[in-house]
Amino acid sequence: MTSLRTPLYDLSANLNARFTEFAGWQMPVQYSGIKDEHQAVRTAAGLFDISHMGKFFLRGRNVLAALQKLVPSDLSRLRAGEAQYTVLLNPQGGIIDDLIIYDQGSDSDGTERVVIIVNAATTDKDKAWILEHLPSEVALEDGSRDRVLMAVQGPSAVAQLQRLTEADLSQVGRFGHVESKVLGQPAFLARTGYTGEDGFEVMLSPAAGKTLWQTLLDNSILPCGLGARDTLRLEAAMALYGQDITDDTTPLEAGLKWLVHLDSAGDFIGREVLEQQVNQGLQRRLVGLQMAGRNIARHDYAVLHEGNTVGVVTSGTLSPTLGYPIALAYVPANLGKAGQALEIAIRGKTYPATVVKKPFYKR
């Protein structure tokens, strides 16, 4: 099967980007180098093509009320122009995907408009799950392949984007979003990201997206690939679906308790399991680890305590910002406190690791 290409693929190829296959898409993994790109986002601004992500547009009566049955977060709290990061749950309380639900408000006839951004690897699975549970009066349009989505991230990202945008971006709070014009073309701008820095994700037509991409590059914003996106999100302890969170992990185990509103979210799929975990306590939890020396704990490496395997690493890297190796891992809840000494099995030897508070980096 041929890999999909985003509308920005040729522009990245012209920059001699290195590509990799990711969730059925040919995606740039790096341009000038992961370290340079990571540093640009931490100190100035970086530009990411994230057009591979799933983009659903929902319209109809009581859209948020219908979605409420699928997520543990209280969507009634949302107002037009606000968004909720949350998770789709299966009946076992496991995470089908993590996603962002954007409330675009209602038309004069009471029709609600909602945008949902989901992960590229789970787009088809999510679409089928949502459609299975939506009432017939709610329509879902899948715009995953016909919109450009890019992220402009870093301390100077908002100022750079403001020069090209009609809306006053200073009035858009974190997880806020607005429809405006960028370089004279209609665009959806959301103050969200996956880097631990301030910035916006911008969705627009392919033609307008290509123009904006090139304009931002001309303004000396560095293009960044999936490699830097991964090191940045891991420093910020943001979960990666398929590694840190899966169909077999609950949001409580994954440290996403702040998404679970048992007091106000009503009845949702998986609720009983989460209530049970709250009442009985967790068996395991996702923790941050700091490695000694330069030894990197990679995905699927075993975590040991007193010689016994007790858990597994889900993500790990050498942190470009901090200068030492960091990782996320599931361990028994009683071994999850900061300061706990553990070991990681790396190529037949064990190396010391210490449980530390998350996130590893915070601006």
C-alpha cells in the first residue's frame, strides 16, 4: 500500500528533509537535525507539519451531549471558543485514543459545531467508534486528508504568527481557538501544542497552508520533524498514544486524573472501572524516570526492583534541554513515589534509575 503524503510533502522534500513511514504517512523525521530543531522550539520558534492527524467536523443538535457518553471529562463546562483535551474510553476503561474537542458554538438555529483532532494512527478506529455512538441527527465530516494542519511552537511563535493574522491572538487563552484570516485566507487557530511551549496549531486549505508554511520559513522559523516533536513532548511528559497510553491503560494509571470528572461527567463508557480504581487504589502508574550517566531507557525495556522485573519503559530519550536521559515507565503504585530507586535492563545489564516528578521540563 502506498504511503499517504501531506499537502506540504513537496515543500519538505525541497528542504532535503529525512522522511519516515508513520501511521501510513510519509512524514519528515528531521530537517537540519533533531538537536537544532528541539533547541529552536525551546528558545525561539519551530514549525511542524502535522497534517497527518485526524480532523473531524461535527454538526447537529446536542453534539457535546452525545460525545459526553464517550469521554470522562465534563464537556458541559465548555464554552464557544474553548477546548478540552480528553480520552475516548472502551468499556474496560482503557484509552482508545487521546484527542482534543473544540467547541465552536451554535448557529442561530441551534446547530452545534464541534471540531475534533485525533491521532493519525487511530483516525479510522476513532471515526468508527464515534459514529457507532452518535445519534443520527449529528453529522460527521472527515476532513483528515483535505486540510493542512501545522504547529507553530516556541517563545516567539505567537508574535511571529500575529503579524500574519487578523485576530488578536493575545485574546486567545490556552486551549482557546478562533476562526480568522491568516494571510487573507480563512483559518482555524488553536492555542494548543505538543511541545511544552506556547504556540498555535493552524488548520487551513492546502493552498493557503503551503503559502503560510513558506512565509513562516521566510521569516526564519525553523522547520521541525517528528524526531524533535518526540523529544519535546517527552520532556513535557506528554503521553504518546500506542506507547505511554493504549487500549489497556486507564487515564488514572497514566497520570491523567485531571481529565476524569467523576463528580460531573455523568454516565460514560468505562466509568465503572475508573470508579473501582478510585475506590480500591491503582495497581500501577506511569512515572517519570531519570537515568544515571548516559544510558538511555528505551520503549519496552524492563524495569527492575531488587532484581525482579516490576514494570516496563514506555518512552525514553536523552533530553536535549536537560542533558541527561529521561523516560516514562509503568511501575507498581507502591514503587511510584519520587526518589524511588529502580533499575533498567539495557542489553543484558542493569543501570540505575530514579523516579522523579513529571513533567521533566516546564517553561
